[in-house]
Amino acid sequence: MSDYDFDLFVIGAGSGGVRASRVASAHGAKVAVAEEYRVGGTCVIRGCVPKKLLVYGAHFAGDLKDARRFGWKVPDCAFEWPVLRDNVLADVDRLEGLYKNTLDSHGVELIPERATITGPHSVKLANGREVSARHVLIATGAWPVVPEVEGAEHGLTSNEMFHLDETPRRLVIIGGGYIANEFAGIFHQFGSQVTLVNRSSTLLRGYDESIRDRLMQISTTKGIQFRFNAQLDRIVKNEDDTLCVHFSEGDPIPCDVLLFAAGRRPHTGGLGLENAGVEVDGKGAIKVDEYSRTSCESIYAVGDVTDRLQLTPVAIREGHAFADTVFGDNPRTVDYDCVPSAVFSDPPMAGVGLTEAQAKNKLGTVKVYTSDFRPMKNVLAGREERALYKMVVDATTDCVVGLHMIGPDAPEILQAAAIAVKAGLTKQQFDDTVALHPSMAEELVLLK
Ligand SMILES: Cc1cc2nc3c(=O)[nH]c(=O)nc-3n(C[C@H](O)[C@H](O)[C@H](O)COP(=O)(O)OP(=O)(O)OC[C@H]3O[C@@H](n4cnc5c(N)ncnc54)[C@H](O)[C@@H]3O)c2cc1C
């Protein structure tokens, strides 16, 4: 007989929490998970999944135009946002159902309530019920940062963008990260006039510079507008419900929708961490060791709330490793080296390993190989857009230490190539692989 109500109490049924719950349960633990909103978390409900479906929907704007060059008689097509929105939201409902089934079939008790920590082994639910657990796992994710300026309440975050009544005629996006650039591409293709405003002069910090520059050049050519080094001052709502975004310098920008995409902060506010001595860093991220254990021995944390790498596959791995470690008698850590990532911009970009600048800093001498080409499909479609692939190689060992690309299907190609980079293959081994022709990916084995 256990002294506790549960062996494991998980707070947050998102990517990390669901994986940890079901694996711990499969290891024989008695598990409950509390979720204050919807099962599936950010990725499924208001992140990766609905975002990617919008990316697919948006791409038809160009595809339908290009189809004419490929001989198809395409009448003038109109886009109906409510149809796409409702179909996407219906798919999100379907996926949430699957996640609930998974928890159910693994015998995990789902508690649809907000939970807060009241002690090292106790949690309080929104309905007042208090439960005890041998271990608590915090998997509460992250939350969009809303700048503290006058009128900020008139802006939206990515959470609301999936539910718009209509596409905005003019969209202003504050931020320069992947979410900002993805929404810029999506809504530009839907016909919105998009202006992306960034407080520094650098977009997509952390990605390879040449690839970022290429996205910037393509986006500008398409008509997405940019304003750099802009300090937000205030937002004014006009009588006709339109907005005017003011900056400390420069002209204000009028718009119909203002999106804040200026980062995501660990979701730790009001969680009661102080009741169990769980420490956070300056950004509010929960401090953990390599096994995701917090400063309180019985409490662990995984996913965005720890701000290690804010990506779904990483949260899932951390949740899995935690469950194996604590309930599977198999201590496991997560390897953060060579984690591939993508920006589903238009066109998309993707990368793995060191950028050219990082490699030069770390290794000294590096060799860089690039292929700057116009994909065959773009040529026939009459599109000027060029793809760019870059391989960064350690000059001493010939090992490929980084791969970065922008162009059609870059994330799909990069995922496969990331295996080779992770495995530490050399440039020679890439060259020894025969090209698969005709493909864009063949550029990777033909780099000179
Ligand atoms: C627009 C957008 C696009 C994204 N696109 C990608 C992408 O393409 N690829 C990628 O890898 N990642 C992407 N991400 C990031 C990805 O969604 C996160 O990294 C991932 O969801 C983190 O998982 P998690 O388990 O840490 O938290 P989450 O999935 O956020 O789950 C946390 C859950 O905890 C719940 N919760 C919070 N507090 C409490 C409480 N006190 N009590 C009960 N429940 C609580 C929340 O409601 C939420 O359901 C995207 C994110 C956004 C916002």
C-alpha cells in the first residue's frame, strides 16, 4: 500500500506530460495528469499542428498560380478562410480525442483542472481537492510574451490566430523568431499585407546567417515589409476597431490585426513552486539537472517550462527519459547535440549542427560548401526564388558539423540528412553516396 494517492502526478497534458504519463503508467506507476485547457498541449492545440496545416493551406496560393505553367486550366480561385480554419480546428479536435484515448488506454487518470503545488508531495486542484503523490512532474509549457506597453490588450498572440473570424487586410507582427516568420509567410499567402517589426536588426537569431539573409531577400521580394530596430511605444484602437501601432521613432503603422510573436516564457506563474522549494532562473525557467530533477527531490520538470530547447520532440524525449529513469529502473538523459529544427516560412528553412559562425568559433578552420540553385519546379513555374544549401565541415577531420538549407521541402530533406550529421559522417562519405536524380536533395552529395 502506497502512502500517496498517486505514484506520479503530472501537471500539464502537453507533449512532455502525456509522454511521461503513459510511459510511467506502462512501467506500473499509478498516474494522474491535470490539464487546465485541452489535452495535447501547445503543439497539438495551438502550435505545430494547426500551424503546419495553415502552411499547407497557404501554399495553394502559389501552387494554383504555378499550375497554369504546368498546363492546368485553373479558373480564378478565391480563398475562404473560415473553411480552412474550421477544417483545421476539426482536425485538432480529432487529435485531442486520440491523446485522450492514449491516456485512457494506459490507465492514466485525466483531471481536467488547473493544478498548483502545495508541497513536495502535494498538489491542489482548482476545485479545492488536494492530492498527494510520491513524485510530481511539472510539464506546464511556455506562454507567449506580451510586451508591457499601453494598449497591449488590443494585440493577439499565436494562441488566438487560429480562431480569427477573417484574415486581416493588414497584419503587423512584432517579433523576429520562427513563429513571427511563419505567420508572416502564411498570412501573406492568404493575401494580407504583412509588416514584421523587430526590435533588433537580426531575424531568426541562432540560424545560419546566409540562410536567414536568403529568407529575408525572398520575403522582401514577395512584398512582406520589415522594420528593424523598432521600439514599441503604444497601441491605439480606432473607432472602427482598426489599430495604430506607434513606435518611439518612425511613423506609426496602421493595421487590422496585431500579433505579438516576441518569444515564449516558461509557464511557472502562480504554480506554487515556492511551496516546495523549486528554484527557477532569471527567466522563470525551472532549474533541473540532467535527469530533469528540480531542486526539490520529489519534483521533476520537462519541456518548455525548463527552457532547454523549446521543441516538441525534445519535450517528448525529456518526458520519456524521466519516466524510464524514475519508474523504469533505467536512468536516461537526453542528448541535445545535433537537434534539427525548421522554420516553416515561405520557403521553409531547416538546419542541424553548427552554423558557419559557430563552427569557426569552435573549431577554427572549417570548410564551407554551398549550392545556390533554382529548383527545377521553380524554373518551369517562372519563379525566380532560389534555394540555398550550406554544408559546414571540420577542416581537420572532414566531419560534417552543420547542414543548413532554405528551399522547397527543406525540413523533409534535412530530417533525413540530420541522421548523417548526427552519426558524424564525413564530407567524403556524403560524396561517396550516389545522387538520386532528379531531386533537390541530390545537391547534398554533389557539393563542390
Ligand atoms: C505557434 C507555435 C508553433 C510551434 N511550432 C513548432 C514546430 O513546428 N515544431 C516544434 O517542435 N515545436 C513547435 N512549437 C513549440 C512546441 O509547441 C512546444 O515546444 C511543445 O508544445 C512543448 O511541450 P510541453 O510539454 O513542454 O508543453 P505544452 O505542450 O505547452 O503543454 C503544457 C500544458 O500544460 C497545461 N498547463 C499549464 N499550466 C497548468 C496548470 N497549472 N495546471 C494544469 N495544466 C496546466 C497547458 O494548458 C498545456 O496544455 C510551436 C509553438 C507555437 C506556440
